[in-house]
Amino acid sequence: MSVTNDMVAAFRRPAKVMERQLMSGAGEDRALIFLMASCVVVFISNLPVISRTAYLEQVEMGPLLGGTLLAWLFLAPLVFYVLAALMRIVLRLFGCKASWFHVRLALFWAMLASTPLILLNGLTGGLIGPGIEQNLVGAVWLASFLWILFGNIRTVCRTS
């Protein structure tokens, strides 16, 4: 299946999609692509909010873009690798025998699969601004991200 079809399917049956990812022989290269693609999409989702902020506060957009670019394309991947390592250690304490790679793949795929809602959150923040609407979209994104992540983690713990 294509990545976009897998993203849609992950909202319904995340475990099944993760099984397919594991059976396809996904390697570290695919996990890194999932992570970097999701970081790029998060950067793009911040563009409407940056534009709104620059317009309303009458500041230059360049420094805001540069800081966001640095944060999401250079620093966030490192943070996600550390988060995956911490998740692996905690899962090991609970008896999960999943490998370091499988936990990384589960986290990075959950991030990529939930990016359509991140884009919606960015549009909401850019067009409507901060408020209950953006909080609601953010809560829906968080719930979907956790749903996919827990389904992925269950799968990698069961198959390891």
C-alpha cells in the first residue's frame, strides 16, 4: 500500500498497518524517512501561524521561519530519537522485548500517520487564531497520535 493509504488505515486499525510495516522489511532508512517527513509537515503546518503572528505583531517573518526551521528539521529529530530510546527503556521495564528499531519505527510512524491533523491544527491556528477551536483540533490530534502509537507499541511488543 502507499503511505497515504496506510496513513488513513492507521486511524482505523493501527496494529494492522504496523504489522504490514514490519513484514515489509522496513529498515532504519524508512524510519528516518518517516521522522523527517513528519518534521517537514509539522514545519509546513506552522507557516500559517507564523504568517499570522508576523502580520499581527508587525515583525519580520524571516527570523520566525528560521527559528521554526531550525527547531523542526534539526532539533526535533534528535529529540524524537531520545524519546524513542526512553520509550524502549520503559517498555523493557514492563516486559516488552521489542528492539530499539521497532520502538523507533512505531513512534516515527505514529507521528507521520497523524500529520494530517497537525496540518489542520496549523490551519486553525493561522486562520482562526488561538482559542477553543485550536485547542479542540489539538486534542483530536493528540488523541489520534496516542491511539496510533499505542496500537503500534502493542504490535511491536507482541511480535518481538
